[in-house]
Amino acid sequence: MTAAVPGALNFRDVGGLPAAGGRTRSGVLYRSGDLSRLDDDGRAALEGLGVRHVIDLRSDDVEVLEQVDAILQAEAAAIIASRGVRFEFGIQSRSQPTKLSAALGDRISDAARTLGYSPRRMLSGGGHDAAAFAQAGWDSVMVFLRNWNGSHNPDEAMDTADLAAAVETLQASLGGKEGNSSHE
């Protein structure tokens, strides 16, 4: 079920997923992309759904993730002891953090800027093919495209102009012919 939260990317209820003893309950746990652009309506929509806590741990360093998780668990234990409440963290979904090629990322970012785009660097917590290639010793990066319905769902969609811009950028980064126009 997809819930309407203005300004949230790929926000949806994860109720109905297979779990030990049945399925996860709807209206309890949600997943989303970036929430930093929520306006008052988006924050009100989250509150209306009962969302009170958001946890998103990302790093390209396993040790950092372990340290932050230990802090989170210790804080939860302290709250449990002092307030008599309970936390149910459930199963963590972790993929192996992998450092992707900074040099290749720089090359693609430089090409994008030359073409007039404003690239943004970000970590992906997903177990994508790029991580598997990097773990096998290949130079690897990921190029993300805007997707107004979120990825990995039946409503996934993108603007073909964004795809064309990504291909143009990759071609330029590999020494191909660069575009002539400037893009914002």
C-alpha cells in the first residue's frame, strides 16, 4: 500500500510482507527515500499515519554501522529501563557496505558539471550490482535517476529526458562527444 506523504520519495507501508508466523501488519512500519524535503503538509501526513520515529543508518564502513547500532541499542535499553516501555526493532536488513570508486565518481561528476548539470553524491544502502562488482575488484559507481514513484515497485517510472541526460553524462565521462547545451 502506498501512502500519500507530500514531498516524500518512495514512501509506502510495508504491511503485508512475509514475516515469521504470517505477514507484517499494515499501518505499523513504513519505508521511504529522502524525507528532508517534507513541508508542513508532509510532516502532518506522517503524524497522521502515527509515524513517531525514523531510523536510517547508512555508511560505506561496516565498523561505523556497528558502532551506531550499538549506541542505538544502548539508548533503547536505557529508555526501556527508565520508562518501562518496549522497543521492537525487528530484523535488520543490511547489505555489505562497499566503497565504490571515488575516481570514477569524480569523473562522472565532472562530466555532469561540464554539461551544466548539478550532480549530488550520496550513499546507497541497497545491495546493488555496483557493490557486487566493486567487491569483485572492478571500478564501480552508481548513477541515480529521479523516479517520482520510487524504485522497485510496479509504479516505477522516470522521465526519459533524465535517462537521456544520464547517458549523455556517461558518454562524456568516457571521453565521448559532449553535449552543447547547458542544463539546470
